[in-house]
Amino acid sequence: MTQIFISYSSKSRDVVSALAKDFQTAGYEVWFDEALTGGQSWWDQILTNLRACEIFAFALTPEALESEACKREYNYAYALGKPILPVLLTDGVSTNLLPPILTRLQYVDYRKQDKQAAFMLMRALSDVTVAPPLPDPLPEPPQVPISYLSNLREQIESLNVLTFQEQSALVLRLKQGLQEGENIDDIRSLLVKLKKRDDLLAKVGDEINSLLLTSGGLPDVTPVPIRREPMPPGSYNPEPLTSKVSSAANIVGTVSGEAVRSAAEGFNAARSRTTPPGSFTPSSPTPSSMPPTTPPPSSSNYRPPSQPYQGASGVTSSQPLTGNPWTSNQLAALYIGALFTLGIVGIIGGLMGLGSDGKKSQAKTLLILSVLFLIFGIISASSMSTYGY
């Protein structure tokens, strides 16, 4: 039985398997590499079957024409004098650009694999000349094809310092391999090895990172904003700014009330020390219990020595108050100044709080209140100007 050796690329295995079945149906014994492993023993087995075949069928596909193993196989078959039958299996092959050994041979178009194509294939097989005996001595067998990745790995693992040009050339070749879609995992592994070199330049490292990210070799390592994990429900409930303002107002009111009560108690104690017993009863004053009054002289600052001092607030004290009370203009000016101060400080604090995600909502509330303070201050200042204060 005539033995046919099929040389092909692993990427075309499906169409080659169909071709092998057609050969077997026609009564031929077919051998083609189905293990697709590699190494010296694998290559020796291929060469042994190639030397034993009577017809060398070359599967014409773009991948086979680019395969280094296929190139060495058809060159060795030619050196042995084997009949070579090119079989066109897929589109994308330019017959004008075939290697010299294949250009001079008539190929069979078997892309459709219909009855007519099968008839042409059987006719071509019948026209093949008988293979001559093997030459003696045998031609030098081709070396086991080493993947270009093996050469690149040797360069990457070299102890010699790699220049920028050498590093860039390695990355460019690996990038081409990724684009071709072959040996993706092996290429990623070599990129990682190259990235670990001590002499790797920053620009080349950035290119490697980009290739690893686009090919899915590494997770995204670009800096991202820190994302805080949400706190468990009920563990923290930030109080709105309006509630804090109300609480502060209540605290201020409480403190003010305590101050007023303390002042009143001091006043009562002072009054009890200066007023004779029975001469004054706040709850039920009578004219007979009040001390006799003496018309004051023309001076408004005159008071009888026995009469307690009465200040502007109407509170009677045994000691004169120092200083003059604020006028209406002064009080209004202080009020307006306080509004402007609160507004400006609040706006500054609100703007600072906008930069924090946790304070953003509170900062907006503070800004609104501060703007309201400023508006009230402006309105008050306008009113004073309008009424001549």
C-alpha cells in the first residue's frame, strides 16, 4: 500500500484530517503528525516517516508556508527525491509567491472538497512518479526546528546587559507573536521574565505592562482612587449639619440661661447686703415702706448717698457700673460684623469640606447657611445706610 506523508501546520488540522480520510478512502496509507509535541525524539519520528513515504503531500495553507518545521520537511523531501504533491486547502495562498521548490510543481485545488476536487486529487495521485530509492549516503537531516520563542528566551535569560535597542527588539518580536495569536501563554511568560531583569529600562517596562494588560496576562495595575468599604448598618450615622447647628444653638442658649441665672443670684445677694431689713419688699412694695425721695439736682449724675445706684438696664446695684453701654449704632455694627464673620468662616469651612466624600453633603449645607448669613449681613448693612445709622 502506498504511504503518503502529509506535511501541514497545526492550525489547519481540521481540513488536513478531512484530506487524510479521503486519502485512506482511496486506498492509501496516510501518516501525519498527530502528537504535535516537540523535541528531538518527536522530530526524529517525523524524519523517519518522511524517509519511508512514497508520496510527500504538502498542505498548502498560509500557516504551513510560514511554519519553520514545514519548510524543513519539504526541503528534506526534495533532497531525498520524494515525489511532492502540493494540495491547496484554504484561501489566502498566493501561488506566485510559493517557495522555489513548490513553484515548479503542479498543485491540486482541494478547497471545495467536492466530487470534482476529489477526482482531480485522485488523478494527481495516479500521475505521481514512483519514488526512487533513498540516496546513499543520506543527505544531512535538518535540525529540529526551534521555536523563535526559544531564541528569545535565551536572550532574555542571558546574563549580559541588554541595551535599549535589544530590549526594544525583544518586546517588538513578542508583540508580533501576540498579534499572530500563537503561543499566547508562552509569550506572556517571556514578557514577565523580561520585566524582571535588573537592567530593564523604564520605557520598555511601560510597553511590557501595556502588552500584559491588553493580552490579559496581569490584572489592572493603574492607580485607582481608594475605595472605602461601607460601614455596617447602624455602626455610624453621621448627624446632619443642621442638627449640629441646632444642638450648638441649644448649648449656647443653655449656657446663656445659666449665666443670666448666676447674675440674678449675685444681684439678689448684693441687694440683701445693702438694703435695710424691712425697707424694701420686691413682692409687695408700698409707699410707706419706700425710703423718702429727694428731688435730684440739675446734674443727671447726682444721686443721694443713701440711694442705691441704678444702671441703664434698670438693675439696682450697690456699686456703680463702669463704662458706658453700647449705643444702637454700635450694637448694629457688631451684629452685622458677626453675620459677616460667620458667613466668611462658614464658606471657607464648606469649601474645604467639599474635597472629602464623607463631608460633602454637610459642606453643602454649611455653605448654604453661610451664604444666608452674608445675605442677612448685607441686608442689615443696607438698612442701616438707608435709615442714616
